[in-house]
Amino acid sequence: MPSNPPNETYEDFKAGLVAIVGAPNAGKSTLLNRMLGQKISITSKKPQTTRNRILGVVDQPKAQLIFLDTPGVHRASKLLNVRIVDAALATIADADLVLVVTDAAKPNTDAERYLVAKLKEHRKPTILALNKIDLIPKPDLLGLIDQWAATHAFASVVPISAEKGTQVEELIAEMVKMLPTGPPLYPPGSLTDLTERFIAGEMIREKVFRLTGEEIPYAAAVTIDEYKEEKQGQLVRINATIHVERDSQKAILIGKGGAKLKEIGIAARKEIERMVDCQVFLQLFVRVEKNWSRDTKAIERFGY
């Protein structure tokens, strides 16, 4: 944390932690990336793409918002999902403000009812972002706002489209109103506390989610075995392993003649190159780790 000058009081400055929570596939990571103006949190149409808490910092003229993007909250039974949901709910306890993101096109899910019940336990100031309003008829919006307002004492309800950027600035303004007064928690211009090594691993996992079928993504974890800058920072060399649970999944992930793994590697490399702004040499390996998602030690080794 930065040290503040002794005579600087920050009486008119606001800063705080904002937990972004919601059901799987509500658009939380898309919203975080939109507010940051840069991609740090991976996205896909498959639920539970986010597995870790992702921190992003947004600076405003007289405020700093530290967002904590969390995995989708739902009633979990599998060990990995229980760990992931517990981590998301724990973030609420640490936050100054909770931002609930919900999918306006798919309201009243069991996951959302479960989340609202958890919100009542914490009693934190809460704002609702009613996302994906571009996917519903405008006349339905007021009724939807009323439905949500009846479920919880939200400080405000803001209809948005994270994908298109609709009313995102208005949402940020509403959140700033709710933040406590105090100095910035991170140096101005900070984006995240994540390393490029971690984000590179997440970008590889995103391509697995996007380019493979229903079974593979949830059985896959990514570890970065080597992340090395060469040629005075003009080249980054990355060796990564994609871990799956069965030999059949490994075969699907590699594809005929290595075609699927090559497709994943090319897509991930382009994404990582945009992040590091230099050439990337990416080499991917696939390893079978039998039933890792049900093994506590393996889950912890992979960082969940």
C-alpha cells in the first residue's frame, strides 16, 4: 500500500472494496473488463468460467473502486464447486459494498434465490446491476426491476448491458456514492494485483472453455511451468500444462493430428501477446490427473 503524505487528509476522496457477485453466466467478468477498459478476467458462454477471485482497480477523479470479481454463486455439491462458491461468498464479508449482477433475460433462477438468501446473512450495502437489458423487450424492464426490489433491500437498481457498455458509467457513479471516505488503497494507475503469469494461464483456460465441448472445460486446469522473458523483453517464452481427468478427455483436447491443441494454442498466444505487447512463444502439454476435481490436494495445488 502507498504511504500518504502526512498533511493529506482525503476528506473528499472515497475508496473501498466492491465484491461482484451473481449466478453463473450473469456477465460479472464481462462487466469488470468493461469497467477496467482492459481484459483481465476471462469469459465464455459456459457457466463457472471464473474459478478464482480476480481483483481490478478503477480510478475515478475523486474515488478508487477495488473490484473483486468472483465465481458464480450456486448450490454446489461437487468438491471443486463447493470450494469455488465458498471463496465467492467469503469475498462478500471482506467488501465495503456488494454489486450483484443478474441476467435480465434469465431471471428468478435457483442460484439467484440462493444468493439473495446469503446476502441477507451479511447485511452489506448492495447495488443490483440488471445486466443484458439489450436482450429483453423494454416494456418488461420496469416489472423486472420491481420483482428484484421485492427480494432484497438494494440501495439502487441499475439496468445495464456490460457487453455494449450501456449505463455502465451510471452504475459506477452509483457505487461511488456508497463507498467509505478514505485514501486510495492502490497507487493511481494500478490495474490488478494479478501477475502476467497468472493471467496467461487463465487465458489458456479460457480458450479451452471456448473451443471444446461441454465435458472438457470443467475437467481442465492449467498450470504455467515456465514463464520467461528473453531478448530484452521482446519475447516471452511460456510452457504450460493443461490437466484433465481422463485419457479420453486428453485425446479430445489434443484432437486429430494435434489440431485442437494447436487451435487452442494459437488463440491463447494471440490473446497473451495483446496483454504483454511483445512476441510470445507458447508451448502446450496435456497431462491426465485422474479425478483431480475430487481430490482436495490436487485442487489446492492448482490454486483453487
